Amino acid sequence: MNSIRIAIRRVLTGGMLAGGLVAGLAQAQSSAPPVPADDGSLTYKGITLYGIVDLGLQYESHGAPVSDYFPGGTGDIIQKNGNNSVFGVVPSNLSQSRIGLKGSEPLPMAGDFSAVFKLETFFNPQSGELSDGLKSLTQNNGKALAVQTTGIDTSVAGQVFQQSYLGISSPTFGTLTFGRHNTLLADGIAKYDPEGASQAFSVIGISGTTAGGGDTENRRFSNSLKYSANFSGVHVGAMWKFNQATGGANTALEANLGYEIQALSVDAFYTKVNDAVSAGSLSAAQVAELPTLGYTSSNSVTGTISDNTSYSLMASYNLGGPKLFAGYEWIQYANPTHGLTAGTETIGGYVLAFVNNEAFPNNKYLQVYWAGVKYPVATNFDVTAAYYGYHQNAYGTGTDAGCSTAVSGTCAGALNAFSLAGDYRLSKRFDTYAGFMWSGVRDGLAAGYLYKNNWNPTIGLRFQF
């Protein structure tokens, strides 16, 4: 009996020890920090590599040959030099092709603050070149409209980095960064454009007029300070562009106030830019003058200079499936208070060989408006339809005062555009798309155009990482 009791005692003691070990292991596992879910990003120690490659085929009814440098490849909306039908490989139709690094490093001694940075490069995958809208202009220097390739001014002028900033960020207090940024207004366009600022299917995506508060070179600010924050659904922002010198010439200010409540989001923006630049290609006569001025055709452009003021209101509403978008911007162009001189360097190191500081004898007012709907046909397939419009007042003098014909670019005029596009996601990173945009101009906004309308059926593929 004693031997049996000893055996039972040994079994019970062993069981209790085993149970204690199992319980201890279970307790240790439950108290260990959870393994973070894999979000698919290429992140190592707070540094993330990301990018987009977007490439497709496009037909234009009245276009110019595809540029190796202009970020969109083609004009997409009707341009002055839009002439013959064009068919070819085009870049960045849904999203600008890019590659970048961004990082966030917690600062334990500073509460919930983190150090943040971003470096982002734009490229044209069909040519392998850095995106450079101003180079597309210089390639048309001295050429007649009918023989030009696509050449359009942008804020993307061959810089190594289109965004390059450093700063601090806090969920409580907001984000403050220094460097080269997308403007607050450009962020708003990306958020409230039904086509997501697509270059192939959106007027306000391919043209930086709206996102730049009047001129596309101001879609991004170099030498700038940017602040943004969200306080219980109220979002605020402010931005200041330094001129790196004394005085107020070439400075800029932006402000943003918005609110989100349930399915509704609304944002208002104010922009003031001093000495805004609208660059263009040189005429044959101007090219002939370059040697006496000491400039070269390969890096010289013309510049129309203005002081721009804009107010805009944008909104979206989610119906639980379909999402509605709408926006309006009012832009004033006035002759500059300070002005720029010939030989001034603009973005990307290009030279304003000729400048016009008196292009607006009366203030020019441009109104931009849009509306659209994005409809999720299936969990991986969206269809978007959108309308875009411009209206310009008559701002000329003399015989052009009050005109509303195509006799002069100072006459009242309008642009209208419609788009329809579908995006099918084959996987998390890879999608295919197809769509078109029709655009047409009339009266003052059609002055000097070879043709008055264009449409651009486009198909393509996009890889995001």
C-alpha cells in the first residue's frame, strides 16, 4: 500500500509541475508584445521604400507627338499645338510614376513626436528619363506650332527630388516640415478630384493651373515651411514659401481649413503667390536673339509674370458605395508688384530669357469647377465619371475690351471636359485601367489653337509598391 501511495503522489506532483510549466509558458506568451501585421510595405527600421510604375497606350484625336520628358507624355486635354492624331506609349496616366524613401523615427524624450522625412523622384518609364516639363518646352524653341512635340510648363523640371523635406510630426499637435513640398492646395486636388488627379482623365490632374493657384510651377513649393494638423475632424494647414533673399518678391502663402463629419468632408483653401511664373517656348525671333543675350536655347524659356490670388472650396460625400465629389476655385491674375527681370532663373535651373510683367492690363479672373462620382462596381473594380470646366473673363483693352471671340487670348472664353474611366485591381499592387477624356475650348481660351477639341482613349497598367 505504501508503495502505491508513493507512486500516486509522484504522478500528482509531476502533473502539477507540468501544469505549472504549461501555465507559465501560456502566461509568458500572452504577455509578449504582439507581432505587427504585415502591411505589405517595404519598411526597415522606420524607413520605407515606395514607388509607382504606370504605363499605357493612348490615342489622341488632335495631339502632338509624345514627349520623353513632360510628366504626362501627351497633353491629354486640347493644347495649342494639338494637330494630328497621335498613338503611342504614354507614361503616368492614373498616377505619376515615382520612386521614394520616407521615414519616421519616434523621439522618446518628446512625447508622441517623431522625426519624419521624404525624398521622392518622378520619372517617365517609357523613356527612362527624369520627368521635366520645362525641357519639353525648350525642345520646341523656335518651332512652329504644327511641328512641335508635346511641351507644357509644370512644377516638375528635372529636379532629382520632387519632394524633399524634413521635420517633426505628432498625432496630437500636427506635422511641421521644411524643404520642397506638394502645396496644401495640391493635396486638396488629389483628395477631392473624382479622378484622383489622374493625368489622362482629369483636367485638374494634367494641368497644374488649379493645384498651383493659377500657375502650374506653384503646384510644389521649394524653400518652404508646411504645417498641417487634424483636431477631432477639424483639419488645418498653413504654408509659407521663402524667396531665400530680402523683400517680398517670389514669396507665397497658403492656408487651409476643413472638417469631416461622418460621410461628409469639406475643405477651403486660400493661396497668394507673388511673381508667379507661367513659362513657354521661345519663338523663332526670340531664339535668334539668344546669342546676343548670352543664353542658350537648351535652357531658355519665356515667362509671363503675375501676382496670383485664389480661393477654393471642395467637398466629397460617401453614399455608402458611390462617392460624390465637387469643387470650385476662383483665381485672380494681376500684374506683379515687384516683377522679375530677363535672365532670372526659374525652377530646374532654367532661365527666363524673356519676361512679360504687363500681361494683365485688367485683372484676369479664371473660374474652375468640377464634379463627379466614383462607383465601386465590385470590391476590386471602380468606375469614375467626371466633368471639368474653366471660365475666363475678358481682360483686354482697346479693340479687345469686352470681347468674347477667339480673336485674342484676352477675350472671355471657356473649356469643358468629360471623362469616364474604369480601374480593375488584379492584386494589391497591380491594376489595369481604361478610359477616355474629351475636352474642348472656345472663344478666348481657343485663341491661337490649331484645333478646338481632343479626345484620348487610354488603356494601361500600374504597379505600386
